[in-house]
Amino acid sequence: MLHIEIDNGSGFCFGVTTAIQKAEEELAKGNRLYCLGDIVHNGMECERLRQMGLLTINHDEMRQLHDVKVLLRAHGEPPATYELARQNNIEIIDATCPVVLQLQKKIKKQFDSNLLPQIVIFGKKGHAEVLGLVGQTQGKAIVIENFEDAKRLDFSRDIYLYSQTTKSLNEFQHIIEYIRQHISPEATFKSFDTICRNVANRMPNISNFAAKHDLILFVCGRKSSNGKVLFNECLRVNPNSHLIEGPDEISPQWLEGIQTVGICGATSTPKWLMEQCRDAILQM
């Protein structure tokens, strides 16, 4: 008898849940609602909301809009977006995650108080959250994507280090240690642990979950930054792990000789999608 378990710790984080609830509430009123960028890095959830009436736009398209409502997703936005909304009489429905919002304020306060130090953000270049963070510094923050990038910092100057909220806590600590060892005695180094614990705690949890099963199906959109980190952890613990976007990608061959299947996902993976994957396996 094949045993299938869906990971209770997987699924939308608080920030994504709130953004989707705000969108659903507004759409239920029959109002036209635009969303700046994909509300979540999951194509199927975006399509579900599109069918409810949510219109996804980019920044260029927002510049053409006037007198409408635009939802800002959990990732947050730079100050320029709020200024554009003011100029075009756009009503902002702000669903920025509170953890991201707090981080934006920290970086802006640091930048406004002292323009001299290197404000460094450990994050993915071009990621929506990172663009919002860099925007707090008028584009002057330095983004490092990995440990190797950290080696190229100017260690003769002050460094104030922050992190995108969904990055790996272990790699962040590795970078902190390297900077501490190489910073000039005349320079100041300060690091701020801004990684969301809701996300960071998923790493050990998903590691334990992946170790329990013969086969792991990690369900998430391929755009998900957080999903890549969590899937790689599954793969490290259990080489028989597969990343899929939905039930159509499940291969019956994967199930041969398998007794237990674990289904898990990213902070952008809806529970209903993991349940659809379970049901697809049962039908096989």
C-alpha cells in the first residue's frame, strides 16, 4: 500500500497568504484590481486569481494607468513606485510583508543617516524584494548573490550587511564570518540578521521530511527563489527528489518500487496544488 504524506509545514507563508486574501477581498467587491508583478511565484495560483479578475501588470504598464487600484505584493516596492502612484492618482493596496517592510525601513534609516558606508544586501539580483530594498538607497546598495561575491567587497571601507528575507541562513552566516576576518581594523562592520524565521525554519523541517520518504515531490513554480533553496535541501538529503510545477509533471516511473511519497513545497506553493498532486498519484 502506497503511503502519501503532504508536509504540514509547506505552503504559503504569512506574507503571501495576506496578499492573496487582500486580492480576493477586493475582487469579491466586483472592483477592477491590478497587481504589480505576479502576486506569487506560482503559475497555477496566478491563473486562479486571473480567472477571478486580477490583472497582472509590470512597471511600464503601471505608468500608463490613472485612477485605478493597484495591489503591491508581499515582496515590497521601492519608493519610486509609491511616487508614481501618487502622480497617477493610483490607490495602492499595500500587501508588503511586515518582515520586508521592517527591513526596508532599517535600510532607509541607515542610508539616510550615513551615506558613506557600503550598504550590502545578500540577495538575488533583480528579485522583486531586492529591487525594493536597493530602492531605499537610491540604487547605491551593493547586491551580493553568494559567498564568492562577498570576496569582492572593499574591506577598507565600512560595511553594513543585510539579507533578503528568504535567503539561506547558513550561507549568510558564512559570509558574515568571512567579512569579519577580512575587514580592515580601521573600518566598521555591522551585520543585521533580516532573514525571515518563518522561511529559515523550513530548512531543517523540510530536511527531516525529505529523509522520511522514498520519493519526494517538491511542488513549486520555477521562478521561486525560496523554492530553489528548499528543493536543493530536499535533494541533498534525498537524491530521489523531483521538482514539479503541478500534477501533470508526475512520471508513473518514479513510483515503481516506492512505498512512501512525501509532497512538499515552497512558501509560494498553495496547499490545493499539493493536494492535486496527491490525488493524481492515487489515480495512477
